Amino acid sequence: MDIKDFELVEFYITLGEEGINITIQGNVFSVSTTKKGLEDEIISKIELEAKKRHPRICFKFYQRVGIHNYEYQAL
């Protein structure tokens, strides 16, 4: 599975009592959380970081969602 092939990538993260469902396909990112206000915070953070020359995203994130040989491209 590789996100570069536009395949659907889904994963679920549990942080304490919070559950986060994340879906990525092509250039579409979707997030669903138990606490709805958290969705906006996550999306805002990703949008903010994506605009930076050097985004602060965990280096393991790309491999975990199927992005191999990651190169940053400005939006």
C-alpha cells in the first residue's frame, strides 16, 4: 500500500479516552474524533505545518501512512 498510488489509507489512533479515525486518499485528508472540537485543531495544525518549508510532523508518520521517499512539496 502506497499513498502515492492514490490508494485509500485508513488508521485509528487511541489517545487515552480519545479515538481518532484518519483517512487519506489522493489529496483528500479526513479526520473524525470523539470530541468534535479536536477535529478542527488537528486539521488546522496539519494545514499550518503543510505551508512551512520544513513541516514539524513526526518523521515516522510518512512511512506509517504509506508515503515512501517523502519529499516536501508546497501546496
